[in-house]
Amino acid sequence: MAKGDPGVTRGGRRAAPRSRKGATGDPELVQLLTPEGERIDSVTGPDGTEYRVDFTDEEYRGLYRDLVLVRKLDAEATALQRQGELGIWASLLGQEAAQVGSGRALRTQDMAFPTYREHGVLYCRGIDPIMPLGLFRGVDQGGWDPNEFKFNMYTIVIGAQTLHATGYAMGVAMDGKTGTDDGEAVIAYFGDGATSQGDVNESFVWAGVFNAPLVFFCQNNQYAISEPLERQTRIPLYQRAAGFGFPGVRVDGNDVLATYAVTRHALDNARHGQGPSLIEAYTYRMGAHTTSDDPTRYRIASEVEAWQAKDPIARMKAFLDKQQIAGADFFAEVDEQARRESVHLRERVLAMPNPEPTTLFDHVYPNGSPLLDEQREQFSKYLESFEGSAH
Ligand SMILES: Cc1ncc(C[n+]2csc(CCOP(=O)(O)OP(=O)(O)O)c2C)c(N)n1
Ligand SMILES: [Mg+2]
């Protein structure tokens, strides 16, 4: 998959990409691909860092494939919830580029700490997309091994994973795993609403003071359920970093190329021992907060339409098409793959066995506990009390 290195370019292969400071109309936003699919060669961020990517045609097509697959699998999960097959689903619709761009920027050795919405990052880490569906179907407690995939369990408690990530990152540094090209970096995902949590601010303090190799990746999707961004902050979120003593940058989160470049740069700084940074990926939650939410109650249609024009997949498609990196056959083939994979996902979800109810008590402690044993016993007796019960 995409391995292009920001900061290095082969240059000149295609016509006249532009270079500029920030994006037109918003000097604070790092953007390498406009909503119209126009490529910008390099952009200078607020601290003077120059961001660029250099991907092969195959890598560009790979990123497009990721975006389409991730969106399709997410749509399938939403449909499954609507049909009563999942308890709840938190869709990533609109945030595909923020997740694929940052997810692909991670190196194998890097550790990620997600929220409950990071299905795109999970996909990039090579985890079977069925895993979170088991969780939200209520048939398991999250089935992947965080150490095998370097991707932790989903965290529902807003902001808590930033503390876990900070402690983990401090440990990485203490273990001497930073300071080289092969060093380990850590990334913590969270939302705009989470920035108002004590946990997140405490993480900023600790990561800053202990120079932890940590990238704080905030997907500012403009809402915390129904609460809009202006209820969280009076300044752009990325500027918060300055008060904690580390760099902050705002990237166009609907631009997979810019997100990749900015995240790779921040991760490389972290792995080389240069400490934490904050990325604000400026994006939009196109769907509901979760399937339990109705966003028409608190936001107007014209706002959603304005963001539709900035769609992360449409701009990548326009770019590939304009530059003749991909054509109709490729787009049709990707759509067909997405269709096949989503059908396969659905079949496997419907075939998931219900667990034995008492397995609820397993895996709470590595060696069990007398209290849990007692509760398991009581619960078994309760189940047996039902006439015709198999238990
Ligand atoms: C500590 C805590 N408080 C409240 C909630 C309820 N809650 C679930 S999601 C959410 C909003 C989070 O918004 P944001 O951080 O912007 O993330 P997004 O859902 O937009 O990705 C809230 C308040 C929770 N899960 N945890
Ligand atoms: Mg949000």
C-alpha cells in the first residue's frame, strides 16, 4: 500500500502542480487535493513545515480503493443495524479520508488508540472488518488482539484512550524504542467534543511534559452528538497545542493526501524523540452520530449539502480521472469489489453464533475472581429457572 514519503518528491511527471502557503481562503488549512480534485504540490504549515506526498500511480489507486471499501463496509453496517442485526453503529461517513490518510501513515510498529468510530483505521491496520460488528451485535467483547495489530480496543468513554495512549507512549520512550527511523510512535484518536474532557487535557499536559512519542489525532467532525463545535472552543482546536508546549496543525480531513502527509510527518517526529503533536483533521460527520441519533433535529440541510461538495472520495476520483491515473474500468472494478466484500460481511454477521450467556463472565480477570464465580453461579441458576431452558 501507499508508502510515499512526505518531504520527498520525484517531481515534474505531471503538469504543473502548485505550491502555496496554506489553502486559498484559509491559510490555516493544509491541503494537497482540492474539492475539485486539483493537486497542490506542496503546502507550508503554520510552523513552516513543508508538506508534500509522492505516490506512485498504483499507490494513488490503492488509497482510492481503501476509501471506497471503507465507505461501503460502513454503509453495510448501518443497514444491518437498521434491520435489527446490530445493537448500534457509529458511522464514519464523511471521515474516510481522515481515517485512511492517518491509518496508512502508520508504520507497522506504531500503536493506535481508537474511539468507537475508527473503522477505517481498523481496516488499514489489517483487522477483519467483521470484528467491530461482533462487538456491536453484542456477541463478543471485541475480538482482535491489540498487540498483534497494534490497534487497541474501541473506547466508548470519551477521551479515556488519550490517557491510555499517553501512558503507553511514555513507556515506549522509557523502553528506549524511540530515536531512530525504526522507532515506535503512538497515535491517539478522539473527536472535537472530547477536547473538552479533562482526560484529554491531562493527556496533553503529561505527553508534553514527558515528551511522549504521541500524535494526538483529533477528527473535528463539527459535532459532539448534537453539540456544535462552537460549544467546545473559542479558538481553532489545533491552536490549543501551543498552550501545552507542542506543535499543532490543522489539515483538510477530507483530503487523504494531506492527511497522510501531516500524520506521517508528526509520527516521524515522535519516533525520532521529538515529542508529541496535535493534528486537527477538519472534516464533517455526514451521517448521524450513531444509529440512535436523528441529526435533522439539530442541523440544517444546507450545511450538509455544503460539505457534500467537499466529499473525500469524489475529489480523489476526480483527480485520478483528470490525471488519467485511473479510468472507468478501474472505478467499476473497485465498486464491484466493495459490493462483494459487503455481501460477504453481511453473510458472516448473520452467521455469527450467539455466545453462551455465562461467557459474559470470562476474560474479566486473567485468573478469575471469587466474586465473579459467585455471580456466574447465580446467573446460571437464574437461567435454569426458565422452563425448557437449555441451561
Ligand atoms: C465520558 C463520557 N461522557 C459522555 C459520553 C456520551 N457520548 C458519547 S459520544 C459523545 C460525543 C463525542 O463527540 P466527539 O468527541 O466530537 O466524537 P464524535 O462522536 O463526533 O466522533 C458523548 C458525549 C461518553 N461516551 N463518555
Ligand atoms: Mg465530533
